[in-house]
Amino acid sequence: MTVSPWIAVALALPVLLCGEALVRRVRLLNRFNIPAPVVGGLLVALLVLIGNLSGVCELRFETGVAQRWWTWLVCTPSEWAQSPVKNVTQPLLVAFFACIGLNASWALVKRGTLQVAIFLGLALALAVLQNLIGVGLASMLGIPRLLGLMCGSVSMTGGHGTVMGFAQEFEAAGLDGAAVMGVAAATFGLVAGGLIGGPVGGGLIRSRGLRPTADVTADAASDVQEVSDGESGIISDLRRYARYGLSGLYHLLLVLVCVKLGTWVSVIIQGTGITFPVYIGAMFVGVALRNAADVIHPRAVCTERIDTLASILLGFFLSIAMMSLNLIELAGVAQAMMIILTVQVVLTAIFARTVTFKVMGGDYDAAVMVAGHCGFGLGAMPNAIANMQAVTRRYGHAPRAFLVVPITGTFLVDLFNATIITAFIHVLKGF
């Protein structure tokens, strides 16, 4: 039986709430910061898999929709007139990355000055290494090199959002089941990133006798920590956004403008023959709009409101995308993937401990950054914050780390990692 995509949309909130309940109650899920929509969505996907294998029922989620009232936002007028079939999650995905672009404020980057640029360079260097290792090992193991790339910076540095953003591109390039494999790799990375970050950073502090130092950016550190420790969850996000009132509506309209204008930018980019994910145009428009707004009126775009909206969009997107996965497609490549992912964990730990630590100054803050780099280099920004908080709760504050790592890991890496991944896809398609 085929399940309508609109049923998946209707189930998104209950599935997300179920995931949040499991994360609260299951210590391991909480400890490793596994995203609630991933937990809830994968639970549904597992139940569907069990039902299909046992013969109790045969279910498959349909994700394509042609309803013009839903697809108009991500189509140009000429394309829209033909009623194209689009993935039901595409407007949510593109809107989320428009939020990423709207948060890419140059004024914010300047607060970290040279440290942010250096740390970004390190993060991108690791992303390239992850791709080289993934593709190289895939060739040695006799599996598709595109799968090796999916087990590289797409799922490691990128995480679940990047995986789902690029899944269609990988499918089009010939990797069947790209979304399922990518989600499995990203989930593995989340767990590994939560496991190794604290021990690697804390080990450096103990072995070298490092101590925290005062820094003028202490206020920034406390701000980040307060946000990280605050109330979270889809219901609290929805309530918070509702309280924004007209300001919330204004920021939603900004995002919609970015998405719509981004469709034209994407068409122009695709016309060059270069393959980019569907969200790249909206993200570029978001970056341009944010920085133009900062020049005209510094408070025209509120980062807090965009963050809240992004959290809501990503939650619904991941819930729908996860429950729609066909997990049986993992059969036959699980062992090879495990080998590649294990090597990626070792690579990230060694890179962070040796290169990141030394380049970032070799001091206490650098050691805390190492813990954070392990977190988002293998999983996601919440992992990085959790790792750094675990270290600083024991050894003391690291204000510079809490300024540099969130700025880099929240949006800058996503902007550049997409370009790196696209370049690798084009190279691999040439072989």
C-alpha cells in the first residue's frame, strides 16, 4: 500500500513529538544529542521495515507531489505551468537553507576576526580529507565511489540536513538509496562525535596541564551557553515564534522571498552545467539579503527569529524525510560503510588533536575547540556545544572557543561544504 505524502505531512508533528519524548527518556539518545526528528522518523521507518519483512503489511511512503499550491514556491513560472512533480519536503528544505543564508552575517563573522577564518579553513580541510578518504576506501572495497563520498563530508561535516539536501543529486548521479545510506552514516557520526569529543579535548587539557584564561569575549560565551541550556522542542519553538507576532510574520516573509528568488538563481546556476543542490540559490539570496540589510539597518534581520524558524522547518523536514526512508536499501553495503565510517572517526580525532589544536594556539581554548571540532566534524553543532560544555564544566570557561566554534559550525561550514561536495560529485561523474 502506498501512503500519501500528505499523510506523512500530517504525521510530522506527532512523529517529532514522539522523537522528543524518546530523547528525553532514553539516556543514550540524550547523551549523544541525536536529533528528535531523526529518532521519531527512524522509529516509523523501522516499524514499516518490520511490517514489510514480516508480511504483516506492505507500506511505502510516496513523497512526490504535483499540487501547484504547494510547489509554486520552488518553481519558476514556466516550470510551474507544467505542474512538475516535486518532493513534498522540498519547500521546507529550501526554506531552511534560506534561513542559513539569512544568518550569514559578516558583522557576526568579524567578531571572531582571524580566529574564525583559521578555524573555518581547518574545518574545510577536514571536509576535503573526509571526502578523499571516503572515495578512496570505497574504491578499495569495491562499492560505488559516490557512496564513499556520502560517507565523507556530506554526512560527517554536513550531517542529516546536508545529507537530505544532496540526496536527490546523488540519486540522479546513480547512487540508489542515497538518502537511507546518508542518514545511517550521519547518525553513526552523531554518536561517534558525542563519544570522542570530550575525551579528546579533556585528554589534551590533562596531558598538557592547560588552564583557562580570562578573555574579553566572556559575554559571548555565556550567551551561547544560555541558549544551549534553554528550553527546547518543537512546541516551545512554535510558541516562541507565535509570540513574535508581526515580527515573526515579517521574518517568515523574508524567508519566502529568499526561496522564491532563489529558484531563479538556481536556474541560472544549473544553466552553466554545474550541479548544485536545490537549496543553493535560496541560500545565496539569503546571504546577500542579510548583509545588504545589515548595511541599511543593522536590526532589519533578527538572528533569534531566523534561528527559531529554521529549527521549526528542519524539525518538520527531517520528520517527514526520515519516516519516508526505505531502510531495506541498506542491505549489502552496511559492512563496507562501517569500515569507512570507523576510519572517518579515527581521522577526525587525529586531525582535531594534532592539527586543530596546534593551529588554534595550543592553549586551553584550543583544546576546548578540539572537543567542538570533533562534535560538528562528525555530527552537528549541538554535539559540538555539548562536548565543549562537558569540558568547560569540569575545567573552566573557554570564551574564545564558544565564540569561534558556533560561528563557524552554524552556517559558514554549510556554505562552503556544499561547494566542496558539488566539486567532488562532478569529478566522480567524469570517471
